[in-house]
Amino acid sequence: METRLLGQRLGILRAAGGDFRVFRAEDKSATTLPVQSAYGFVWTSPGRPKPIFPIPEYHEPDRRNVAVASVGVNVSAPRAIENFLDMGHFPYVHAGILGAEPRTEVKEYDVEISVDRDEILATRCRFFQPMASTVSTSGADVDYIYRVPHPFCSVLYKSSPLDERRMDVICLFLQAMDHERIRAHMLLSILDDEHDDTFIRRFQLLIFGQDKPILENQVPKRLPLDPRAETPIRADKSAIAYRRWLSQKGVTYGVIPSSA
């Protein structure tokens, strides 16, 4: 197959043994790009990639690992990650599922930029949701942990209705096709022995389908990193930390760099 990454055309071949080869599409004989397989996806990079971040829950034997879909969205990867981190839109964009008026307050939560792990972690996130997951039977206050281990990937942990000691995992892996166009790959690693994969996929695609027009109407489509470019509120602590982290890492793809 052929695809795009960071504005480059890439070819992907799968050998009979299951191994993958990725190369620049203009020249099949050229040196292949690095390839790793993880979490049901093939990962590559035109540079020297670090090891892929761990998601230990994926390997727990009683979990359902469902590759939901890969959806094209006309927006930059950083804008999509920022939206994923935002709890404030739940009651308005996902009314009746992830939120409901008048319960619109985003309670105080904690955010840290970890230097050792090189990731962002938002904890103590809590929000009332009428239907938090496929196995929910009533509304409940749901605990969230947001993790950003890669500039274009986010991992969300949310309390499971089936086991208060464990959390469901929702992963968003973004393939930056170019500066303002992505392919969003979604993975669920959840506790659900009631529904088939089709039902689970439809539930998650319903939610993402509500986000898609919001993302595609963002102006500008690239994420401004200058803190003066857009006015944040208290609920935007994760987004503020994410923009600061991108600036510190020198990320320039899909963003509008700070003038400073």
C-alpha cells in the first residue's frame, strides 16, 4: 500500500512471513525506513526513532484490544491532541454520552511535564458522564488520567464500570499526513466481555464523529505555540502544558512556532 507521513509519500510492503518494509515511494530500491510493530500497528520514521512508549495494559490477557478505525481529518496533529485533552467540550459536543448540561464544570486537576519519562501526565481529572463506556448502565463521575508520551500520540485512562481497581485505555495515534491533514488511528484496551467488536467500534466512532467537524473548523488548523495567540482558561491546564512541551522539544510540524 501507499500512504503519506510528514508530507512524504511512503510505500509499505508486507512479506510472506509477516514482516513489513517501508520505503519512500519514489524509489523502492532505496534504503528502507526503520519499522516497528506495536499495539496492532506498524510504526516508522524518516529519522532515528526512540523506542515506542509502553502501554502495559495492552498485554493483560483479560482485556479487549480493539483497533477501532483509522479516520482522515483535515486538521494538524497537535490540534487533534489538544482536543483529546479537553474535558470542557464534553457536555456540548458529546451531550448525553460524555457530558450533560448543566454539569459543565471542569474541576481542578494536576498536570506535570515529566523530564525523566519525557511525557505529559494529567491526574485527578474527574467528570460526570451519562454513558462513559459501552458497559455503562447509568451516569457516574468518571476518573481520568491523560498521558501524552509522544507529540502526536495520547493515551487516556478512564475508570472502568466493571472493576473500580482498573481503568479502560483509549489510545489516539496520529499519523501526520502533512501539516494540516492527519489520519487518526484509534485503539481501545478495555474491560468488556458483553459486546462484540462491531458494537465497540460503533460506540467509539460515534464519539469521534462528533469531534471531527469541530476539529476541521479550527482556525487556524495549526496549533499556535505562542501563549499570547489564544486566551486559555483554568480548564486548559493540559493544553497549556502540551504547548509548552512542544516548544521545549522544538516541534515545528503542524504548529505555528512562538515568535519568541
